[in-house]
Amino acid sequence: MDDGDQLAALLDEQAAFYQAVAAEYDDHALPFSGGAELSQALDAFRPTGSVLELACGPGTWTTQLLRHATDVTAVDASAEMLGIASARVGQERVRFILADLFRWRPDRRYDVVFFGFWLSHVPTERFASFWSLVADCLQPDGRVFFVDDGYRTDEELIEGEHSPVIQRRLTDGTAYRIVKVPHQPADLEQQLDRIGWRIKIQPTSGPFYWGSGNRPTRC
């Protein structure tokens, strides 16, 4: 199996984890401070207009996006997650799309692209192509906002602390390998700058951070 096949198998396993964990997703929330700061930052950002939410999960952030947005398109690879999100949020002003974000392409452009706790699950090999997708989703003056964390427990580090591959377990003990890249805010800001984005990354009082900004239009 070559490196491409290994990465594809890992991403398939990650997708299977999020399908399986959907019903208990909220039980795995990190018990740390800083979460309220993310919510406050998103409200201050005001995601107005047409908003695209990538990897919407069970709709945790979708409701908050709808406080400001004219409409929201919410994409996720898990039908189980989308079912929960739809029940939680309803269908008014929301379009749900079942799709693998590593293969999906948008059918229109948006004023804002948002993703919550997704960027750390994008392999380093797919980092640039993911941000190319974000660019393809945005209007020329569009904006980006995302939240995430770099927290990983010692028990999860099955390949050591320098590997982006960790192991997560369901409540029943079933184990899955997933990607969890422990981005550091300053380093992440520099990475994005190198590929043409102007994103300010702000850490919270806990292990979380948020980023907001845009991709300046080239003259």
C-alpha cells in the first residue's frame, strides 16, 4: 500500500468514526474553558449574508450562524450527523448537503465560509488543497471564520507526539484512527500567509482558538 492509499484508508476510517460517534458526539466535548469565547467571537464577527458551513456535524454552530446569516448551506460527510443537525436546526433557511469535503466542489459562492473543529482533521498533505476549496467557495470579498483546538491526550498518541494520527474511542470502547493536527496559532497564521490568506488567529483562555480573515484580491 503506497502513501496515497494509506492516507485514503485513514480518511475513510476518520469518516467512519464521525458516522459512529454522531449519537454521542456532545458527550465527547472538551471540559475546558474558552468555549464561550469562541461563541462571542463568532457573534462579533457577524457572519452575514449567505454562509457555507463545512463539516457542520450535529449542527452545534449552525443555529448560531442563523442568528446573522440570510441562509446557511451545511455540508458534512456523515448522514448521521446531518440527521441530528436537521432535527436540531430545522429546514428553514438551511440547505443540508451530504458530501466528502475532500471530493466535494461548490455549486455557488458564499459571503462567509465557516468551519468548527474541522481544520485540525485535515491532513497536512491536504492543507493547501483544502484552502483552495475555501477560496473557490467564497465571493471575491468573502470572509472566513473558524474555530478549533490542538488538544490531544497521551492515550490518543498511538504513533507518538510528532504524528498527526491519533486514536479516538467510542463510549463502548471501539477504536478508530483519525487525523488531529495540533496547530499552534502563530505557526498556523504563518502557514496561511504563505498560501495567500490574511487570517488572524486568536487563542482563548483554554485549548481553543479562532481564526478570521480573507484572501486579498490580487490586482
